[in-house]
Amino acid sequence: MNEALIIIPTYNERENLKSLCDQVLTALPSADLLIVDDNSPDGTGKMADAFAAENPRIHVKHRAEKD
């Protein structure tokens, strides 16, 4: 794990998640991302899983409900 962990809480963020992740990873090259998805009905969690599968700096936590 890198020096810092940036936590990004999400709920229905499918439209902007890719851009946000790209911007954070570029701006903070020594940081990892933890995307915490609150069971987004728009598929944000699945998208986050795909990003994590492609990039070892991205991690995902799924929560059962919006909290």
C-alpha cells in the first residue's frame, strides 16, 4: 500500500467515477484509492470493481445500503 489512502464514498456516481479516479491517481501518484459504494442502483459498484481489477492502486468496499 502507498503512503496515503484516499477514500471516495459513492452512491450513483457512475457518470463521474472514471474521471474522478483518473484525476486523483494523477494528482497523487503515491496514494491508493478506496471506493466505498453504498449499493448504488446505477452500477457504480460494478464499475469500481472493474477499475480495481485493472489498477492495483484502487480498492473497493461494498456496503449493503446507503449510510
